[in-house]
Amino acid sequence: MKDKIKALETQARRLEPGPNEREAWTRQVTAYTERFLQSLPTTPTYVADDGASMQLDPDIEETPAALDALIDELERAVDTPGINPASGGHLGYIPGGGLYPSALGDFLADVSNRYAGVAFASPGAVRLEKTLVDWIVRLVGYPVGAGGDLTSGGSIANLSALVTARDAQDIKAREIPQSTIYLTGQVHHCVDKALRMAGLDECPRRMVPMDGRYRMDPQVLERMIDTDNKAGLRPWLVVASAGTTDTGAIDPLSAISEICRRHKIWFHLDAAYGGFFRLCEEGRAVLGGMEEADSVVMDPHKGLFLPYGSGALLVRDVHQLARAHSYEANYMQDARAAAADYSPADLSAELSRPFRGLRLWLPIKLLGLGAFRAALAEKIWLARYFHQRLGAVAGFEVGPEPDLSVVTYRYRPTRGDVDEFNQRLLRAVLDDGKVFISSTRLDGAFTLRLAVLHFRTHLDTIDYLLDLLQSSARRLEAE
Ligand SMILES: *Cc1c(COP(=O)(O)O)cnc(C)c1O
């Protein structure tokens, strides 16, 4: 038996490379990441998928492969087609980030593999994450007693928030068809998905009308609540947005919170895109009232420029979050007995999870918060600049002055179909490839969007897009 075990060990030891091999691999990987980063200014932001030349080798082999060959394959098949989210030319949807120190944080976390789900296993990792959550709690303006969890993203954070709201409001299955929810047509689609997953799909949904800037009308909200109350229904949840994905609009938070308090309704705020703008003065000026929500979602992989996989959920009364997510299990008894405070596993659907605090802690400590505040203010001013410049160009019409960093616009051609022209204009920008923009439909009209949120987006990028839009529109008009 020992011979058998030893023979297996010889093979299994391949999983434990020695220092020389580790160093060689690390050098190869960083040589590639350096090449990737240094060529970013000249790499297209968008490359159409051509299928054949970008296929991955489908075989999973028994034997080892050379790292060079794997990196080549990664570059060709993964890092080439589609949108390049590391590029400052990413001006579509809501751009992500990819701060380099976050990658180093992930590297450190993955090598030591500290267990961040339970304080008993890694008190230090749990304390580090708690420090970060407490910092976000203060940023939101929440009182002592608030808490939260670092999640994998905004969709999961919204799901956890809605489950928390459901339990806090004590919505039982049989009451669901009478329990009404209030939101606007601009709420992110992940809320719809989360309601379905949380078993709340049969709650009647009231679409609250919006003003000309796509913000919830609080007076109509209250009238709808009164009507539902009179009809014997039970209003229990309002979902508002601080920075809608489509137009960057911020709902009137204080007015909504007052109504919710009066009617004992849970006020959930999706600030996945906009929340971290509270770090700069320009953002604070428009984000008042966030602290009055019962729960708030914010995405560090948007507003703090982290790589994908970073969301945050904050709940005004952390016990409500725990109530919806805590657990008991015999095999966890040692860990439970030692617990003085909540661990992440008490506050989320996850047990084992990445130590994701390090990818946030390392960059904000290493680079300092001042750089983040400046970058966020810069994004707001870049959006204002684009709005002002494009608005002054004949033929272009721009949407409302941006609250944050999303601008909507379209070109009005002298003849032909407006929607069709703007679709061609979008295609012209994507064919150029240097920058990436996206589109939406507003009141049925095909509309182009600018979303500035990448830390590598600066004035030169916006000027490039302004020139490209004008020259492309002129060319299309002449065709
Ligand atoms: C991006 C976004 C989400 C979804 O978050 P993910 O992190 O992509 O899961 C939800 N709401 C808003 C307003 C968003 O911008």
C-alpha cells in the first residue's frame, strides 16, 4: 500500500512547484501583463469576434503544458475578442476597472488562501473586511449599528438585500399576492431577476412614473401607496436607484425615504453604479439621502475601479441582514462558540468565499483615498464637458445635464430615419475600435450613451470620441 501511495505522491507533487519554477512562472506572467498594460494605449477597445482564429483548444490534457503556449492562447482567444475592459476607451454600459494593486491583492489572498468566511478560521481576514465595510458604512452616512458584506457584485448584493427586506417585513408566502412593490422602469434588470429568485415574483409591481429626467415621482408614489392601502393590499418595498444604468439618474432619495418611513415600507437603494461618487464633492452634492435607505448596494468594481467580482451590500440595521442569512450547523459548533460578532458567513448566502477584501484594501491603502476622490470628480467633469461640447455641435441633441457620469445623445440627420442613422453612427464608432460606446432606448427612441467611469479615461479619450462622432456623422450624412 505504501508503494502505491508513494507512486501517487510522485505524480501529485506536480501540484507543488518549487521556488525556481514559481519564479519562472511569475516572471512569464508578469512579462505578459506588462506587455498587455504597456500596449493598452494603442490596443483597440473593441474587437469583433471572428470565431475561428479566436477559438480555445478544447482538450483538457493529462500531461503538463508549457506556460508560454498557454499565455499565447490566452492572448489570442480571450484577451483579444470583445470589449477590452482594461482600456480607458471603454465608455459603454457601465465601465469596470482593473486597478493593478487589486491584482496584487488577489495574488496575495490566493497564495495564503485565508478563510475569510468565518472569524474563527481567520480573525485577521474577517477584521480586515469589517474595517472596509465600516468605512463604506461611514461613507454612506449610516449610523452605528449598520453593517454589511462584500459580495461578488451588485446583482448578488441586490438579491441579498431583497431577501433581507422580505424577512424584515415578514412577508409570508401566502401574503405575496397582496404585498405590493414600487419601482420605476429604470430600475436595473437584476432587481427583477432577484425578485423572481427570492420567490417574490407574484408581488404586484407598481411602475411609478418618472419626471423628464427619469427620476421617480414621489407624489405619485405616495398616491399609489394610498390607493393600494385602501384596496386592502400591503405596500412593503420601494426600490430606488442612485445612478440608473441607462441615464445615471438619481431618484429623489429624501422624499422617498420620508414616504417609506410614514408607511413603514422598506426602502432599498440600488447605488451599484453611483454610490461611490459620495467620495467626491460633486457626487455628495447630488447623493444626499442615501443614508436614509434601509439597504444600499454599491459596486467597488464600478465606482472604485476594482476588477470584476466586487460588490457591497450595506444594511442600516445589520441584525436584519443576519436574520435573513445566519445559519446553524453541528459541524460549525467550534466556530460559532468563539464568535463575538458576525462573520461574513452570517451575513451572506456564501460560506467559503474568496478573501475579496484584500483587492480593495491594498489599492486604497497603497494609493491613498485622495487619488480615488480626484478620479471620481474627474469622471463627473468629463461627462459635463462632453455634454457641453457635443450639445454645441449642430445636428447633435444631448439629454439632460448629467447628475453623475452618464450622458445620452443622438444625431438628428437632415433626412432619413433618425433611429437608423444613429444605429449606423454607433456601428461607425465600433468599427473604428479605438473607443467603445453603447446605446439604449429612451421613450422608444434609439439613443447613444456615454458612460465615463474607467480610471484610465481622461480628457484625450473624450476629445477623441467627440472628433470621431462629428467626422462619422458628417460622412454618414454625405453618403
Ligand atoms: C451594474 C449594475 C447592477 C448589477 O451589478 P453587477 O455587479 O453587474 O452584478 C445593478 N444595478 C445597477 C444600477 C448597476 O449599474
